[in-house]
Amino acid sequence: MPKEANPTAWEFAKYALQRNDEAIRFSETKAALLLTLTGLLLGIMADKITLFKNLLLSPSCATKILATSSMMAISVGIILVAIASLVAVFPRLRVAKDTSYLYFEHLAGLSEQDTASQFAALDSNTKLQHILSQVHATSAIATRKFRLIRFALVGTVLVLIGSILAILALFIN
């Protein structure tokens, strides 16, 4: 929070934008960790495919059910984590304004001199409108990313449940 007892609208908006940027980075870190964990589990599952095959060929009906349930839970979980995490990593910025002086794509088409002159021409209310537009856009991005991370966490739980079922199938066999 800004250090002033009664922060200006500008300081508060900058603080909100900074918090949104931190939330976006945090969600992307979570997505990367979940993708890494899922990749490791997929590698383990691929390495143990003959073990699953043997469990499926087991004469015990309970072992077959556990092995099948395990493979289904792990597969669905891996797919859910992979899709949700990959989509969460890519930002999708939708800026309401045609030109936002805080969005790099809008500035990339201008020369350095044009950018400097346009910045200098802005009054404080217009600057505040631009930063508030950016706060709104980053809030929408952070919300979408955290929603996707929740789906990825559900996938991770499915992978863990599938792994536990596989371990049970091994003990029963």
C-alpha cells in the first residue's frame, strides 16, 4: 500500500497495477510448477507402462478395475493440467482504449520522439485514465489465469488420486 496516510488516486492506481502484475507472475509460476510436476509424472507413467499392462492382464478383477481407474484418472489429470497451465501462461490483454501508453504493443508502432511528445501532451487526468485502463486489463488477465490454475490443480489432484490407485493395485496384485 502507498506509504502516505491518504494516497493520491495516481499512487493508489500504480499500487493496484503493481499488485496485479505480481499476481500474474505468481499464477504463471504456479502454472510452470504444475506443468513440471505433470511432466515428471507423465515420464514415470510412460516408464511404468509395462507394469500397468501386467496389472491389466492380472486375473484379479479388483486389480484390473484399480489399474484402469488409475490410468484414466492420471490421463485425464495430465491432459487437464497441461491444457490449463499452457493457456494460463499466455497473456491475453484486451485493452479498452485504442491507444494505451502503458501497453507495449501500442507504443511499438510509434517513434521514440512521437512517444515522448505524446506523453508530454497528456494531462494528469488522462494519465490516470490510462493507468486505470491498464489496472482493469491486468485484473482481467489475473482473474483468467487464476481460474485456469484452479482447473490445473484439479488435474493435479486427479493425477495424485490415480497414482494412489496404482499403488493400491500393486499391493492387491
